[in-house]
Amino acid sequence: QLTRTHSDIVEFREVFSKARQIAIITGAGVSAESGVPTIRGAEGHWRTWKTQDLATPQSFCRHTSRVWEFYHYRRELCLQAEPSAAHKAIAECEERLRRQGRSLVLITQNIDQLHQRAGSKHVLEVHGNQYQTRCVSCGHVEVNHKSPICPSLEGKGSPDPDVPDALIPVKDLPRCEQKGCDGLLRPHVIWFGETLDSHILTAVEKELETCDLCLVVGTSSVVYPAAVFGPQVASRGVPVAEFNTKRTPNTAHFRFHFPGRCSETLPAALA
Ligand code: BJW
Ligand code: ZN
């Protein structure tokens, strides 16, 4: 296994040195290196719920206060977190390739903005980002880094399973400040059952069709449509390298699989 991995690294470095247009697809494993819990890992619970139970329009409709507590917790947690060695390796690689007239695009499922904070410039956020809000009444989208996002959420959002719901009245949750609106705000992220932004998907498709090397980093590859981005590139015969602590349902489709923590494997691969 070790020898296999070593010869793979040598081969990967060869492919990497010749690639002109690199696409990197990332997921929660990259932010795990910054102390942000992954979605499906053992630590991926908030109170007694899974992300799958909270990240839906139905849940927001029925348990608005609870879902806002969940996002408030993650907004605050990620504001405290620092980009990891994996985030930095990607950002530094983009800058280095740019100076060489080559390109790197980052397609991320993460909503935490840690890639941008590490310095990544060309980022396509396929699941939105938690520092933007959207008004459910007027549709207005806005950048929002307030901490806390509203007074009623101050001190709320503990992930401890023994903490009861704060049951904040909807009128005291984040509200739209557009003139005369006062509608309820929601996180501008993509929940289960919602479609991805078509402009972003079109941009992603273009990158997947033209890249000559693809990396898939720290994603379980179970959430569609992002789960098929890597296999789509591989089906063109383009090399795809997976960086993950575990194997995934997509591993067999890819030319390379580098096991281990991406804060260790990625800086070495992209140096
Ligand atoms: C490390 C590491 C380290 C850890 N180093 N690695 C049946 C079949 C097919 C599709 C569907 C279906 N039923 C429903 C659907 C559609 C659904 C879907 O895919 N469901 C599946 C779960 C079955 N998809 C959708 O609804 C999407 N919309 C859509 O398809 O529209 C059309 C449509 C609608 C309705 C029906 C059918 C079609 C929208 C998906 C939106 C996903 N949104 C979320 C929440 C965003 C906001 C938020 O975060 O709160 O996005 S869900 C959540 O999962 C989040 C993530 O971006 C996403 C992916 O998770 P990710 O990043 O892969 O994290 P993990 O935790 O799963 O994995 C971490 C990985 O890292 C692991 O592999 C670890 O091993 C690894 N790791 N430490 C390296 N140090
Ligand atoms: Zn509004």
C-alpha cells in the first residue's frame, strides 16, 4: 500500500507539472482541519439532529428558531476558526499557477468562506455561503457578517444535546431591512430539495469540461449533483485525484486516491 502510494505521488507530480487548467472540488474535510465539524462524521451532529434534518426548507418552515440557532452556531464557530494548511496550500497554488500563466478553479461545497479567507480568488460556491442572507419575502440577498446576527440569538445555538430549543419568536429572528419589507431572512445556502444556482452550475460545467487535472478533496461524495462532478471529469479520461481520510463511493472511478488528512497530503502534492 505504501509503495503504491509513493509511486502514485511520483506519477501525480508528473501530471500536475504539466496541467494547465486545474479544478479542485472541496468538501467539509478541508474545514475539519480548521476545527469545523464535518457534516456526516461522528461529530457531525448538532444537539440531537443531523445536518440532513436541519438543512431543509421544511425544517426551516416548521422549526425556524431551531434552524437559525444551528446556523448562528456555525457562523460564530467559523468566524473563530482559521484557514488550515489545506486551505492555504490551495490558495498558494492558485497564485503560483497564475504567475505561470496556468489556472486553478476551486469548486467548493463549503459554506464557511475559509477558502476565501486563505486567499483563494477563483471560487465557485455551489451550496452558497452562510455569511449571506436572503429575504423570504422580497428575495433580497445581502452579505452579513454580524455577530450575533440578531440580539435574540446572542448566547444561543449551543450544540449540547441537553440544551432545549430557544423557541425564539419569528418576529425576533433576523429580519429584512429593505424599505417597508421586514420579511424573515434565511441563510443564502442550498438546502436539500432545492436546486443549485443555474449560473454557478453553468460555470462549474464549463470548468469540468475544460480542466486537464481534477482534485477531489475531503468530500464524502454522496450529495448530488456535486457527487458527480469528479466522475464526470474522469469519464473524459482526465486524471482525477482524491484526497480523503477514507475511501468514498467514487474512489474506484479515480486515477489516484491519497489517503490521510488533507492538511498533510495536499501541501505535499501541490508544493
Ligand atoms: C477528510 C478529513 C481530513 C474528514 N482530510 N478528508 C436520491 C438519489 C439522488 C439524489 C437525491 C436522492 N434524494 C434526494 C436527492 C437530492 C439531494 C441528495 O443528494 N441527497 C443525497 C444525500 C441522497 N440533493 C439535493 O437536494 C440538491 N439539490 C438537487 O439535487 O436539486 C434537484 C433535486 C431536488 C429534489 C430531488 C431531486 C433532485 C441540493 C443539495 C444541497 C446540499 N446542501 C448541504 C447543506 C448546505 C448548507 C449547510 O451546510 O448547512 O450541503 S447538505 C451538506 O452536504 C452540505 C455539504 O456541502 C454537503 C456535502 O457534504 P461533504 O462536504 O461531502 O461533507 P461530509 O461530512 O459528508 O464528508 C466529509 C468527508 O471528508 C468525508 O468523506 C471524510 O472522510 C472526509 N474527511 N476529515 C481529508 N482531515
Ligand atoms: Zn425583504
